[in-house]
Amino acid sequence: MAIIRRTRSSSRAAAPLPRDLSPYEREVGEAMTARRNAALNLSSVLADDVSRYESGMADVRAGRSLDILVVLPASRFRQSTNSAISEFESTRHRFRLALTAVALDRGLNARQIGEAFGFSRQLASQYVKEAREQWPDLHPANGERELERKDAVSH
């Protein structure tokens, strides 16, 4: 099964499916929504950060370098930025994990999943393991058990 990558979303409405979405597919949709929301939040936090830096640079150019220490409570902004980055990374993991479950459900193995994501089979195997822990009803694709045994021996 080939995974098709889209660069732009279609402006056409999706045709109704002749079946219900699997729980893994529903999780992909929820994970994508969370990822989008985290990206919007991170974008907003970074835009605020850029604005503060521009203001600070203006103060520095005007000879008021130390004034920026009083005006900017750096630890609060750093915590906000770190929190937004952490949320963004967490939602990326959630999305990858859900998509891994869909791929497993459709019969892909760790090597194929790794190729589709563009990362190593070893990292894909970690996602496969985690997906199976989260969704125990996922079954290995043909030949996947052999690939997992090879991974276990190589670690």
C-alpha cells in the first residue's frame, strides 16, 4: 500500500465513505486538530516573542540596554515559549502514533511506515511498539514479526 502525500488540501468536499472510520482514523483526525491548534498557539507565542525582541532592539539602539531587563520578565516568556514548543512536539508524536496505527491496520510493516515518514525502521519500530501498547487489538502485518525480531536482536 502506497502512502500518498498531499501538498495542499483539496477545496472539494470529501466524498462520503462507504464505511465508518476506524478508531485509529478518528484518532488521526483528532490528533491533526490538536496539532493544528498547537501550531496556531506556537505561532502566536512566537509572534509575541518577535514583537518583544523588536521593541527591545529599539531600546538597545536608543541606549537603553538595561531597560529591557526591567520591562521583560524573561522567565515568564521563556516558560510560555517552552510550553508551546512542548505542546507542539507532543501533538506531533500523537499524530505520528495515530497514523502508525492506521498504517498497521492497513497491513503496512515497520519498514514501510519508516519509509513513508522518512525515518529509520528502528524509529518506526518504536512507534509500532507504542501503537500496539495503546491499541492492543492491532495485529502485526505479514512478515512484521520477523522484522521486529531483527530489531530486538540489533538493540
